[in-house]
Amino acid sequence: GTLEFRMTNMSATEETTVTGTYLANLSTLETALMGTSANLDTAKAGVWEHNADEHKDRERLYRYWRLQLCDFFGVPPGPKLTGQGNIELVV
């Protein structure tokens, strides 16, 4: 109920923050996270060297921004986001 109330009673400035900052960045981060599989078969090519932790680093950043969105709405993150279950907040 808290999230639903918060979403239906946002000011125009809050809506802009959610759509222009949080959702835009989350979309970019999610897309980049999915793209990390393109380099999994190459460890080094010329001067370029694959960051073995890239996927983990991007996943951590994506999780951070999802937590920030929960904090912005003033709702606790679900168990999947805190590593204690498998329920996800879909944005």
C-alpha cells in the first residue's frame, strides 16, 4: 500500500526525478549488464584486456540504483534485492 500511495501522489518534480533519473539510469544499466556476455569468450585482444569482474561490477551498480529507487519511494527493498529471497521489484 505504501508504494502504491507514493506513486499515485507524487509531485511533478518527483515524477521527473523517477523517470528522468532513476528509470533512465536503470534501463541503461540493465542493458549494459545484459551486454557483458558479448565479451565472455575473450580475455585479451591486442591492447584490450577483459575485466573479469565486469559483470559483477555492473550487477552491483544496478543493484545500488534499484536500492536508491526504493529509498526514494520510502519503501523497504524486497527480499530478492537484499539477497534474502527471490521476489523482485519490476520497474
